[in-house]
Amino acid sequence: MASTGRKIILKSSDGENFEVDEAVALESQTIKHMILSKVIEYCKKHVEASKSEDRSASLDDDLKAWDADFVKVDQATLFDLILAANYLNIKGLLDLTCQTVADMIKGKTPEEIRKTFNIKNDFTPEEEEEVRRENQWAFE
């Protein structure tokens, strides 16, 4: 059975190219959600910055500002970026995205965290009290 779909070339970290039908590539949720283009955008920006001969503090500040703007995305995209950065082993992007989630959690109560991430509290009041008692240090 011959395929009539568009072809996409995927290149692995070891340099091997894979030519696949677009439909096959889109089976990957990461690619389907176009996270790869965001990952490439991040990598290009950081490669450009590292090649710059002007290693001034203002360049570092500009990159930090760019990074801060880069992660101003919806939660689903942010979590897809974390998964892609982890899978593709891009430490800088993984650190940036995980720090963004950590900042979303910092200083919030468990209830506020649940609301932020739309997490249902499935503990009974008794179970919740037991967890609080066992982990008192975390609530101080």
C-alpha cells in the first residue's frame, strides 16, 4: 500500500535521519502539538546567544527576559515542553520549564496548588489530617 501523504524527516540525536509520512510523525503528541518548533526556537536562541562575542551582563539580561517570555504559555504547552526537553535531553530548557512550574507552586497552600493545576482533592478529611500530621515540617 503506497502512501500519498507528505513526508517529514526526523533527525535523531545521533544524526540518523528518519523519513516518515506526516501522519506517522503526528502520532507523536510532542510533534502533533508543535512542541518541536518551540524547542527548536529555544535552542536557536540559546545557540545564537552563546556564539555572541558580546558576553555582557545586558546580553545575559536580554536572554533571561527572552526566556521569561518564552515560558509564558498555557499549562498544557508548558508540560509538553517539559516532556520534550526531558526526552530530548535539553538541560537548559528542562531547568527553565521546571523552574517555571516550581514558581507557580511556591508559596501556595495545597488548595491553591490544586486550583492552579485543576487537581481534584481525593483525600477524606481524616486522610488529609493524617498526611498533615506525618509531614508537619512541610506546613511550618
